[in-house]
Amino acid sequence: MRLYFEIGLRAFRRATIYRSAYIAGILTNAFFGTLICFMYQALYGSGGNVAGMSLHDAITYVWLTQSLISVGGGWMSTDIIQTIRTGEIANDMARPWSFFGYWLSRSFGERLLNLILRGTLTYLIGVLYFRAAIPSLEQFTPFLIAVLLSMVLSFSFGFIINMIAFWTIDATSMVWLVNTIMMFFSGFLLPLAFFPAPLAAIARLLPFQAITSLPVLIFLGKIEDIAILNSFLLQLFWIVLLVSVSLMIQRAAMRKLVIQGG
Amino acid sequence: MALIEVENVAKTFRVAKRYEGRFGAIRSLLAREYREVHAVDKVSFQLEAGEMVGYIGPNGAGKSTTIKMLTGILVPSSGRIMVAGRVPYQERVAHVRKIGVVFGQRSQLWWDLPTIESFELLRHIYKIPFERWRENLDTFSDILELGPFLHTPVRQLSLGQRMRADLAAALLHDPNILFLDEPTIGLDVVAKDRIRQFLQRINKERGTTVILTTHDLEDIERLCQRVILIDHGTLIYDGALEELRNRFGRERTVVIDIENGLPENAHDWRPIGVNSVRREGRRFWFSFDRHATTAAALIGEIAQRYQIRDLTVEEPKIETIVRQIYESGSVTV
Amino acid sequence: MFSLYLRLIWARIRGQMQYKAAFWVDLIGFLVTSGIDFVVITILFTRFDSLAGWSIYEIGLLYALTQISFSFAEMIMRGFDAPFETMMQRGSFDGVLIRPLDSFFQVLSSEFQLRRLGRTAQASAVLIFALSNLAIDWTFAKIVLFVLTLIAGTIIYSAIIVIGATICFWTIKTPEVINAFTHGGNQLASYPLSIYNEWIRRIFLMVIPIAFTNYPTALVLLNRSDPHGLAAQIAWASPLVALVFFGVARLFWQYGVNSYQSTGS
């Protein structure tokens, strides 16, 4: 257990080195947040409620999703694919600790830092310039839990996709495609509430809503009381499912390594 | 005027400090301090056309930095560099047209294309007249035996093949100066030998000036009459290889295989001038100071005690020489 | 010079064509991932009536104009994207400095990605969708303007890509910054410039002139006027604006190269 903590800490530290890239990242997120807000203002015009969301909701929604992009809901990292390409993965898998556990702690460390620094600063910009909502404690605590759960979920999904590269030759464009689909159905590109019925039905069946949409809706107060517990359960359900699949894939990959020798 | 003139050239880099400790990570995020690294510190030397010089030193000594300044990639912090009457970084394109560079670690060729196509692209880039290009290509193909893999994509070549191709590529446009950065690294003995022979021929037949950076001291021994030794950015030695060996390679070794058994006091016996004796079975290594005695005299003494079956005389290895210079502190030449 | 450029990019294209399957997979991938932006807009229009008074078809025109330009820029200037970033990371930019050719030219001709036409295909489909539902009275002048805008747009996006790449000289690993400029600007231009606040409008009209890739031209084609008083006729200045901006990018690149040679990174 201590080992994984160390790995997470080291990832945490490593992420602080690229200072200018970090600031650039925050500004990038803020930039997108800004322009999407203007788009919603233009759409809402004089106001009103659309599919249960007011303009203020939409603005808060946008800033939340942008703040969470590096925490869970955005680009999947292709770090694992890189190690597959270089062959390093053979070494990594031979180590005395869990391969999945290693990458999970590492990813968790990076995401946690992103949450504390990048996410918070990005959201702060939204609060200052667009009056994005500041949550109450009752909303914030479950929100935080949901975000932490979504980190694990997002990582597991990314893990599975990365590992598929083990069996295919060039996976990066496929990763990008899957990533886009994930972002679409997670509610990152637009609130799931706006989806037309058939798409909304599909979204409900997929794990991605548990990555972005659920935590954000909790924050907005659209999910309250018991419904919050339900969404935790939903998140946990998907976590268990995806982690199991991840471990299965990991085992299959190890077997392939042993047989083929990398 | 010499072909290459380097006068009091220095290059200083600013490197960001890494903070240690618990909050080091957060601190480096908030504030930054820099320290100065003197990669090259007032180095001076001159090279005439047609020389083949070895430029050696440990890792981080400043070799690559100097080469980069000579090729025009890097601008010196201070000092003066003139190559063929030009300041390299100021007239980059004109300067670079006349030089060839081979990086041992990276290829200059187009990865996905057959070797010959890289050569063709280079013909257009360097505007080499077709006849001359053809001539060079045929010559190099011949000596370096490029024929078998001329039509193989570069990414499929072995290290040795790729190195030969890179060498040919660097010379197609008849450069005056050839810069080689670790050209034999990772190669097997046969491949190394082939490359060394090629370099000797180029230097001799075409008068191409060659500057060779290498860790393989055998390259130096085989190819260079002159050696420039650099460490921590400072020039430590510049002169003939022979003299380097004479001054810092005083120790030679006579290796003796004896015929029959050892007398009792074999271990204690040490002739005059001998620094150390090593023994493995029937073989003795007598290391001696070349100023204290001669190989002939020593062999004579040994022959009086033992029946010699076979013998050789070993010259000091450059590694030993280099180590001795370092151990004796910085050396003024 | 141009023939050398063609030769070099032809070498790259041939190299890419060796992997036929991957090429088509990537192309379709780009088609889908870039198309999803317009899918989002379409969905939004099922919920909302208009976007600041613009219909979905008018937005489609805006979108298509800027996307097509962007796709061309992505195809041509790819050398300044991932390949250049790799050069910075591996230190292989030195190899560029060793050759007797301008560094800008070398990076430019180091890559040409035909697969980016996936975005072009998708944007063209949107264009057809938009134009077939819009009653534009096409004159010869308007057609010329349309074509000029596409060219100007390509140049503008190309300049942004170069600027983004030049920043790599100092920061080595900055895919995100380039993203904000290109994809961000791209997304921004998908909506009418009038919806943004004043300083955003100013910046994207006068500093990073992405607005010139589509907005004034759309005003002319659609016979609309800008609520903030922008004269639609400045659409005709797009090519000039593009060239000036590109000139600035080119100078910035030179500054970057000089800086690289001083610090060696």
C-alpha cells in the first residue's frame, strides 16, 4: 500500500515540473470555457429554461467540465501505449507489484494534482468572470466523492483502451476516436439533458455518463438526496465492471508476453 | 590562415535549479532560479586542411557543444570561430554546404524510404551535379559495400549498414570537412574496421579534414595523429598522439609465457624498472617504466631466470593514459 | 525551390501510403472526430431556436468555411505539429540546421498529411447542407470572395500553427498551447463573432485574425449586418490580412531559430 502511495506522490511531483505547460493548460481550459459560455448566452438569448437547465446552470456546467478535463473527463493519456511501443511494458509487467495498481496510483497522483491546482484555478476563473455557481457544502462533498470515483472509472476505461494496443499495431488514431465518443457520451461536449431521446437512451447505457455528467449534475444540485446515493452506486457498478475487465485484459496481456517474449 | 580557427571560445548555459525536499515540487512551480554551466570554457586550437583529429573526453566534457559550435548549430557565448574563412552560425547555409556531419546516434536519412532515394533527395538538396553524384555514389557503394541494401528502407537497416549509409550520405556533396560524432558506437569489430579504413582513404585521397569525436579509443589509435583532449569544458591536451603516449603512457608491459615450473621465490623477484608483476599460471605480465629500462634489457633479465616460451610487448592503453592525466590533476601542456 | 518541396513531400506521402489501412482508418477517424462538433451544434438547435438570430444553415456556412480552411492548413503544415515537437524532444532539429536549406522550408516539407482530408470531407458535407438550404444570390464577385476566403483562411490557420510550433523552441512540450490556438480558434470561429464580448472580438479580428476566415465573408454572402457595426466589406481584405499575419509568424519563427542556436536547449 505504501508503495502505491509513493508512486502516486512521485507522479504528483513530476507533474509540477512542467510549469509553463501547466499554466498554458489552465489558460487553454479557461479559453474554451469562455467561448462556450458565450455560445450558450447566444443560444439562451433572453433566458429561460431548456431541458431543465437555465443559462446559469449551463455556464456552471461548462466551467465544471472544463475544470475536470484533466481530472477525468478529457483526453486519455497514451502513456501505456508508449510503453507498449518501446517494449518497456515487458519490464513493467515483470515487476513485483501490480501493473494495474502501478498505473492507477500514478494516474491518480497526476489527476489529484490536476484537481487541486488546475481544476480549481480554472473554475475560479469561471467564478470570477462568469459568475459560475459556488456550491454549498451539501453539494460539494458528494461532488468530491463522485469526482474521486470518476477518476478511477476514467482511468480504468483508459487502461482498457490503451491495452488494446497490445494486440493491434497502431492504436493512436483509434484511441482518439474512442476518446471523442467518450467525451460525447460523458456529457463533456454538451449536457446529456439536451440529447434527443435515442441518443439519451444510449448514453444511459454507457459508463461515460458516470465520468463527467453525474459529478457535475450533483454539483449543480440536479441530483439530490437519495438520487446521489444512486449515482454513487452507478459509478461503483461501472468501476467494478471496468476494473474487472482491466484485470482480465492485463492477465491476457501477461500471458501473451510470456508466450511471445515481448 | 588555418582552415579551422577556434580562439577563446566559451559556451555557457543557464540551467534551472531543481529544488530538493518535501516542498521542492511546489517551490519549483512558484519560483525559479538558474545556475550557469560552463560547457566550454575558453578553448583554443587550430586545424589545417587535411588533418584528421581526434576530439576526446569524458561525458559532459563539452565535446558535443564544441562540435555544435563548429558546425554552426550553436552560437558561442564568447570567442571567435572561423571555418574556411566563415563564421559558422552567421553564414549557416553557405557554411553547411561545405561540411558533412554524421551523428552516431541519429540518422540523417529518410526513415521510410529506400537508401538510394535518400541519396537522390540529397542530390537535389545539395545541388550536386548528376555526374559527380553518380561517381561518388559508385565509389562509396564499392568501398562501403552499400549495394546489397541500396533499395532497402532505412528503418530496416542494421546499425552497421545505417552507419555506412550515413557516411556515404555525408560525403556525396564533396565536403571539405567531415564531422563525426561517435561514428563507430555500437558496431561490431568488422564494421568498425571497415569504417576506419574508409575514413583513412577519404582523408588521404580527397584531403578531407576529419574531426572525430569518439569514446572508442581504438578509433583514435588507428586514425588520428593528433588528439585534442577536453574535460569539464577545458582543453587539457592538444598534440601528437605519440607524445601523449610518451608523456603519460610511460608504462609498457612485457608479457611472458614460461616453459617450465617456477622457482620458489618467483613472487618476490622484481627486476629494476619494473612497476608491477602479475601472474596467471605460466603467464607473467611485467609492467615497466619506459624511462627506467628497455624491453630488450628486461627480456634479457627474465631470460636468465626462466625459459621463455613466448613473449609480446604491449603499449599502454589510451584509457590508462587518460585516467593518468585526470588522476594527476589538471595538466598544462 | 518549389520542385524540391514537391519532391520532399512526395517522399513523405509515399512513405505514408505504405500503410494503406492505417491511412483510411485515420481519415475516417478525423472525419468522425471533427464532425462531432457540428453534431453537437445540430443537437443544440433541436433545443434552441436560434443562435443570436442565426439559423442552423447560416451557422453551417460559417462552420464549413473555417473548417475547410483549417483542414487544408492541417494537411499542409503538419510538419510544424507533431514532427517538429518530436524534433525538439529528441534534439533532432540539429539535423535540420546541418542542411543547406532554410529551416522553415525544411520543417514545412517534412510532412504532408493527406488523411486530414477527412475533416475536409466532413466540412464539405456541412457546406452542401448549408448552401442547399440558404437562398444566396450568387454573383461572380461573391464566388471570388468565397474562394479567396478559403485561401486566406488556410494561410491564417497555417500562421497560427507556425506560431504554436515556434513556442516549442522554448517550452519543448506544448501540445496544449497549439491546441488552444488552432482548435480553440476554430471552434470560436464556428459561431458568429458578434456573440463574444468586445475584447475577444478585437483580439480575433486584429491580433489573431481568425474572424477573417469566415465571419465578414458570411456577412456578405448572407446579406447580414454585424450588430456592432463591423463593415461586411472588409471581407475583401482577408487575403491581405492573412499575408501580413503569416509574415509575422514567419519572423517569429526566425526569432525562435535564433534563440535555439543561442541556448541549444
